[in-house]
Amino acid sequence: MEAVLIKSNNGSKPTSTNHLGVAHLPEVLGDSISFYHDKYEPKTIATSRLSKSEQNTIFLQHEIFTLQSVITTGTNWKNNSQKSPIYVSSLSESEIQILNQPTTADLLSQTNEIYVQKSQLGGGSPMIRGFATNRLLLTVDGVNMNNAIFRSGNLQNIIAIDPFTVKNIEVISGPASVLYGSDAIGGVISFETKSVLPTSEFKVIGDASVRYASASEEKTIHADVDISMPKWSSITSITYTDYGDLKMGKHGPQEYLRQHYVTRVNGQDIQVENDNPHIQRETGYNQKNLLQKFHFQPSSSLDLTASFSYSETSDVPRYDRLLRYRGENLRSAEWYYGPQQWLFSNIKADYHQPNLLFDEVQSIFSHQYFTESRHDRDFDSFLKNNRFERVNVWGWENAFLKKIDDKNTLRYGTDMKFNYVNSSANIENINTGEKVPGASRYPDGSTWNQYGIYAKYIRDITSRLNIVSGIRYGYVTSKSKFSNEFYPLPFEESELKTGSWTGKVGAYYKPFRQLVLNAQFSTGFRVPNIDDMSKVFDSEPGSVVVPNPDLKPEYIYNIEAGISKSFGNTFYINGIAYYSWLEDALVRRDFTLNGESTMMYDGELSQIQAIQNAASARVYGGMIQMELNISKEFKFLSKVNYTHGEEELDDGSIAPLRHAAPLFGNLGLEYAKNKFKAKLLYQYNDGVKAEDMPPSEKHKEYLYALDENGMAYAPSWNIFNISAKYKLTDYISLHGRVDNIFDHLYRPYSSGISAPGRNFVFSIRTIF
């Protein structure tokens, strides 16, 4: 068994098993060691039972119910999270392998905890509890991925994380600003990548996979090599994926069909009739991912890790922008994202030596480099707009743990981030190749810096009741200088210096062995970033967003409660309810510049808009999940999520919140025996009627189906999937999957691209 967490009771750093179920224990152990896995019951044994002169085999028993997380990485240390006042869902390495999804966005969509929006095949924007984009925080190995230009529009950065290198994913739903700072309003998605610990002797283990998927003509190849020796270890991983144009299903709304596309012949744009409207022309792309990690353990109390990740896509067509018509012709001849690159490097030090101030400390120095670009050209135009962004982010996080006594634990820390933004643009004559300067999306040389200090206190009142409280102070500075060369802005610079307090208090109570109650009140904040304050861009045809330097943070207040109950070894049910309200919400509203409400942008007269603290919002909902053990081999699972969101408009009226996903859920039947596992899954999604569509979506007829009145709406949909895994030998496993068995044509709410039709997926994995 791989990914089994092993902890000694002397406080030494935990270890975990590798692909073959092997782990090498620290030289110094306490009186006992414990074993944890999300699919098995915890087990503790006396150290005296182990022999250091030979290999020891430990047997674990399948856990009856597995709906609660066993470990949490979001708090910087692995812990038993079953005493948490909030629900933390997780995906382990073994579950990630079984799901076998092409990107992390697709992986998250399979959990039924997160709703994922897509504007193109090369993308995926998570939505949690009515919040999305820069109101959700992404972290990788304890480092925040969000940067100064994470926007309120749909974000695609999550696909930069290679699912083959992910060891564990945790989702914290609801505000988590105490530990994470700005942006963690709607929740946190935390990724932990694989690592290899040193061993007592030299060892090399390899892992290779190939995969093919029919709907997107996906072709993926992956390989990684783990090397371990005394005090040193390393892991090297490489993945390459190539996608063709995505094929949609056959049975569904005809408005989703791709009737035409644009090609260029002899220097002339030609609108071509699509010979197969179910093929979404101009969606294919390719992507490469690299990971290199080194681990050095000079002593039993100190661990050092150096990590390097790199991700790069090819050009990615922005499919939803290629669907718009102007009259009888398509509006755009080209609209694509240039290569999206993410370079992430960090050095992490873990020190375990109890003293007056702390028992453990973790310090991370990190650097991230992001590049992205946007390129668009109108039909029959020879001028192409090219806009380029580069962001450098330096970070330093320090997290301390102090166990005061058996009943009191203190976690505290500091963090800081420094963002530097470069932005440029040009207008290119595609006939002559001549380029002239253009208006950049952001002011070049903008800075956005964040500082924070926090503390979290855990009090075990009894073995059945504990209280968790926390507080953070965050401070942000930002500065941008504007040029009036292209737009008549009434200011030359924007500067922000603001501080924010946030806190939480929660309780966990287990009155009986098979009943758990928990509740929490928490607050969160998001400070305006460079994208909010300083950008110029077209949010949609006929509208242009301009800078607004007069912004302040938005705040969220959240209350939630949960209950979980098991009935013997047969049935388990878990429910969560929450209510959140957002104040001083940063939203896009109509605006004026120099007394004018319209301006020319890219040759089109456009309504002026800006991000403003102009609204409040409320979101409430809940989640229910169940698990039924039919027999030792069969298990039934179900999960449903409901969210209702409303926001205040300029006139004081109330409208649906854009990122509040419609009700969605699943029903699953699992079978596992010996070397074979299979799962039948039914996924369903409620629709959104035309009258219930958010104002920003009502006029996007090109994205949605049309009702009998010609109004845009999102139809409901449901699909069946089946997957199987067979372990041919200890070193070779086969995976097969059929998605959307009945070939339904559907498009998830708010998405600009239809989902795959019937999709056959085959893969083989070998360990060497």
C-alpha cells in the first residue's frame, strides 16, 4: 500500500510509504508508531515489536467509512483532522490515480465538492459556495499560487499543476483567511506534490504511464524516477500531453453545435461550414510539465527540501470568444492565449527541536514566474492585438507549532509576498509583420506586496470537545503608474496601503461514539490587487473596464454547522449547512471617465466600467453525502451540493450571484475484490431558467441554449460514467473508463465550451 502516513509518538517528522508500500523509519523512535491511510483504520503498535535487522510487514484493515479526512496539509503539518470544526475534503494519491483525469481542473470536477467552469479546453475555473476566481486561494506545497493579476473573470492557472505529481488535494470550503490571508474568501484548494525521503541504502524506483482518450484525442505520456540513499533523495517527473479538437455529444441543444469556423486562404479570411458540427474546431493544444525535488536530511531534527516545477502550454484557443457572430459572419478570426508558463521554485526547511518558543518550525522561501498573453484579430482585419504579462512573485512563510501541554496547542506564523508586474502590448500588421506599440492591459512596473501575522489556538476541553480560535492581521501595499498615451485617464498613479483583521472561532463535539457535531464562525477578506485597480480590458463586446484607484478590501462573514452520524458498520451520513454574507464587494459596474460614460477601445465604442466596492452579497446552502456498505465488495455512495447566491445591484435590487452553481450531485456504486476495482457513477446537474440567470449572463446567447422565447438559459443534464482498474501484477496496472456513456450533449453552467461526448479512456501504468 502506498501513501500510508507513519508517525512516531516522539514528535519526529512523519514518513510515508512509496509505490511498493515500503517506508524507512527514522533512526530514533518513540515508544510507539501509528499508521494512517484515508481508506484504512488507524493502527498504533509498540516500537518494541519491530526488528531493525529485517523488513517488517504491517497489516491494516479497511475502514468502514471514509468520508472524513485523516490528514490535513492546509495547516502546514499533517494531523488527524477528525477533530476539526470545519469540513475538509481530500483526495489521496490512490484516489487521484483511480480517477485518472487529464488535468487538475478535470480532477477537481470529479470530487463533487467543486464546480468547474471552462471557457476553452485548456482551462478550468473552480467554483466553491458561490465564489470563484480571485476569491478562491490555490496553494502548492504550502505556497500561495494567487498573484497580483489573478482576475475576477475565469482563471485557468490551475491546469499548470500536473496531476501525475500530486500526492494529496485538500479543499477547505468557506473563509480561511486566518491561516492564508487575502483571497481565501470562498475557500482554499491545497495541493501537496510527491516527495521521496532518504533511505538507509541506495534505491531507485520508476513509474511510467501512457493514456489515450477518444473525445479529445488525448495522448499523454508520463514518467518519474525516485532515487533515495542515506540523507539524500530526489524525484524527477516529466509529463507531455497533446489534445486534438474536442468532440461533444450528439443528444442535446442544437445551439451548442459549432456550425462555422474561420480559416485563412491566400491572405483572406474565409468562414467555413463545419463538416461535423459536433467537433469543436480550434480547441486543441498541448502541454508539458516538469518536476524536480531534492531532499536532504542532515539530522533527525532537520529536513531540507528544494523543489523546481515548470509548466508550459502551446497557444490555447479561447473557444467561447470564437463563437460570437457579428451579423452573418463570425466576429473573431483569431482569439487565443499565448503559451502560459509557470515556473515555481522553493526551498523548505523543517526543524523539529522542542524549546520555549516552538516544538516545530517550517520556513519556505519561494519564487514564482508567470507569463501569459492574449492575441485577437477581427474577421477580415489585418491588425492583431497582442498583449503580454509577466509576474515575478517572491515569498517567505514561517509557521510555528507549540504544544503547551496535553490540552493546549498554539500555531502561529508570518508570511509575506512581493509581486512585480510587467505588461506590454503591440498591434501587429499580419500582412507586413510591422508592429507598433499598443495599450497594455496593466501599468508596466506595478507592485503589490502582502504581509501577514497570525495565531491559531486549539483547546481540548475534554476528549470529546475542543475549541479552535484564530486571528490574523494582514497589510497590503500596492503602487501603479499610468501612461495617458492611449487613454485619457484623470490620474497618473494609484497607491494602496491598507490593513485588515480577520478571525474565527469554532467547536468540535462528539457526544457519542458514532455522532459528531461541529460549528464555526469565521471572517475573511480580499484586498484589491493590480487586476482590480489598474487594468484596461474588454470584459465583453461593447464594454471596457478601466482603472479605479479608489478601492478598499471586501469582507466576508460566515457561519456553518455540520453533523455526521454512522449507524453501525452499514450506513454513514454527513451534512453541512452554511450562510455567508459579503460586504463592500468588489464588482464590475458602469463608470465614467472625465464625465464620459463611453470610449473607443480596439476600434469599438464601448460602455465604460470599473471594479467598485458597490455591492453586498449573500450565499447559503449545504451539502449532504451518504455511504452504504451493501457487502464487503459493494459500496453505494451519494453526494449533493446546493448553493443559492444573491447580490445587490446599482439600483438596490437583488439578482442571482454569477458564480453560484446550480444544484449538482452524484450517485455511485463501487466494487472492489482482490486486484480488481470498478465504479459506476451517475452525475446530475440542475438547470438555470432564463429568468433566474445572473444579469452578466443574460445576453450571452452564444454560450447558452435558447428557450421558446429566445432567451438564454442553462439546461439541466445528467450522465453515466463507468471506470475500472485491474492490477495485472505488482508492477503493472490497467485502467479503463467510459465517460458520458449515452453521448449526451451538454455544457456546464457558465461554460463556453461543451463537455466531452462519449469518451473512451485507456491507460497503462508500470512500476520499475
